[in-house]
Amino acid sequence: MKLYGPRMGSSLRTHWVAAEVGTTCETVAVDFSKGEHKGEAFLQINPMGQVPALVDGDFKLAESMAICSYMIETAGSDLGGKNAQQRAKAWQWSLWAALNLYPHLSTLASPLWTQQPLASDVEAAAKAGATKYLPVLNTHLGTQRYMVGDNFTVGDINVATVLAYAAFSKYDLSSYPNITTWLAGVTDRPAYAKASGAAKA
Ligand SMILES: N[C@@H](CCC(=O)N[C@@H](CS)C(=O)NCC(=O)O)C(=O)O
């Protein structure tokens, strides 16, 4: 398998899953500064011109969560969950984070890659959005060790890598102690260190 994308952003979760389930991939850098992600060759792999993307023989796949699922299944791993209910719950929280939290946290982090400050109304709306959803996650993590009960699953990886955008934007999570405790625990895993290099989410 060839995995296109850096060890950060949405791509980080694919490297993390690969490290958890033991998938060996050739990792391919895509140089945004040269516009490689919008070049003809890469658009053949992902017409969206976005990383991550995966190539396995003649199979091409985009969307980081789909790539994670493919790696888990092809590795024969139960990282997706041990039964239908766990797998469904892992998906529930993954989609919840991608659809609700990610838009706000990525907006707050976006000056890092746009090099443009956020308009104050945009920043206020993103903060209000994050403040609406983070308490839900904090309450959930007060009732169980991981996103899905006592088992670490891809749901933890998908949600933790959304929360990484809070760190990028220096968004203060200290008023959500269950989130910070859980995040410290999951990012302490050897696979996270292997996937991310030195940086903590
Ligand atoms: N929903 C996609 C998002 C992918 C995405 O936004 N990738 C960013 C880097 S983190 C990218 O390639 N941006 C370049 C662009 O959109 O032109 C996923 O999870 O894979």
C-alpha cells in the first residue's frame, strides 16, 4: 500500500491506525508548496486534491476515516470494535466529531495554514460552536474510559485527531478534564508516537 499524506491533520489518523494494526505502507509525501496535491498525477488518485489518499494495487481510496476502515479490515483487526454494537458506536462518535467538532476546531486552527487572521465574527462563531459540542464529549468521557466503553477503538483515534486541531489553535481544553485525561492517555500509546513522530496531539 502507498499512503499519501503527512503525519498531521486528517492524515495523522491513517498513520496512527497503520501503526496500531501493523499495516506497513510506503508513505509518500505530497508537496503542497509545489501544488502537487492539485497536479494531474495526484488528481488521478484523489480528484478532490486532498490528502490523505491510499493506493493498494489498482484500488484508490480517499477520506481518512474510510482509509482507516480499509486498513483495519485488511489487517483483520478488531480496532473498529469487537462486535456490531461497538463498531456502530465507534462510527457514531467518529461521525459526530467530524461533522460537529471538526468544522469549528479546524476553523480556529486555519490561520496556521492560511497565514491570515480570522475575522472576529468567524472566530466567535467557531468558538461558540466548539463550546456547544465539547461539553457533550466531556460528559461522555466521564462515564467510560474510551469512546466505546473499556475498549480502545478507531473511534478514539478519529475523535482524538479532530481534537488535535484544538492544540494547533491553542484552544484551551482545561475546563474539560475528562477530555484532557482521555486525550493524554490515548496519545501516550506507542502507536501514536510512531505515527506522529515527536509531536503530541
Ligand atoms: N475529509 C477529508 C479531509 C481532507 C483534508 O481536508 N485534507 C487537507 C489536509 S489536512 C488537504 O488536503 N487540503 C488541501 C485542499 O483542500 O486543497 C479527510 O478526512 O480525508
